[in-house]
Amino acid sequence: MKADSNTDNSSNGNKPDLVKYIGLGFMAGLIVAVLALEYYGYIKHPTEQDALVVEEYRLLTLKTEQDLKISPKSSGREAFCVNGYLLVRPQNGHNVAGILVDKKNRGIHCEVNMLPSRDTDTE
């Protein structure tokens, strides 16, 4: 009878805690996955230069033979010319303005009284 009670205690006390091991395995796998993604460069960290970019714009060309379709809604931005450069600011009353640049951080020049020139090459 005594031998039976010892075997029952040893079998009950030696059961592995599966929930603990599953949780530890999940955490270890998550850490290994993040480290592997960081090592191979899949995790991109922002730089100070990236933080300066607020919004990107597209240039739509104007052609006389094609209809240009744009949204009638306001973009919430307005552009103006200061010291020969085109600046953009929000229309919500904040006094924040940013200079419009191309991909190589070259400022977009403007003239206050400039009229669009006619293309003489169009046929």
C-alpha cells in the first residue's frame, strides 16, 4: 500500500507545465523572428531626414487633347511664392509652411507674375 502511494505522488508531481513551456516557446520564437528581421534589414527605422517629409505630391501634366480629372474636394493646402520658392501650408490657420522640393531635395522655383507659356511644338 505504501509503494502505491509513492508512485501516485511521483506521477502527479512530475507532470510538465505545458502552458508555461508553450508561452516561453512563443516568446522565444517572437524574439528570434524580430532579431532575424532586423538582421536582414526588413525593419526600417526612420531617420531625421524621413521625419521632415510631411506629404508627397504628384505632378499631373496638362495636355490639350486629354481631359484632366481631379477631385472637386479641397486638399486643405495652399501654395504661395516666397523668395523665388514655392511653399505649401495648410488652410486651417496654422502658421506652418514647408518648401516644396523634388526627390533630390532641390527647391521648386516660382515667379509671382509668371504666366504659362504656349507650346509651339504641338500639332
